[in-house]
Amino acid sequence: ERGRGTWGDRHVVDRKQRAPIFFVILASIGAGVVIMLLGHAPNGILRAMLALWLMTIILLTVNTAWKISVDASVASAVVALLACVHSP
């Protein structure tokens, strides 16, 4: 039997349990942005972090209704960022 306050499983099937996870992710991204601002990070990196934050909000919104692959979304975002950085 699971104890109180634990997740149902690693896939978090219960939609009500997904939102708090995304809020932790958003807070983590926000903390990273603050650290990067304090360290005078280049604008390109800050824009990438903003895009990641916006993508996470979209994933949060969609994931409350449907179970979508966050892993695939992040992987495709990484490929898109690499294509932007390394394109001629």
C-alpha cells in the first residue's frame, strides 16, 4: 500500500497529480533563469530558457486533459534548438 503523499506510479496516470510536478519544473526553470541573469548569460540562452518555460506551460495545459509524451517534446525541442544554433 502506498503512503499518503506519494505518486501512484512513475507514469503519473492520475491527471490531478501531474500539475504539481509541472509547477516544480517551472520553478526550476525560473530559478535557472535568475541564476543566468545574475551571471550575465547571453541573450540567446535566455531566449532558449523562455522557450523552454513556454513549452512547459503548454505541456502542463495539455497534460491535464491528455497524456502526452513529455520526453518526446523535450527531445524535439533540443533538436530544434541545435538546428537553430548550428544552421548556416
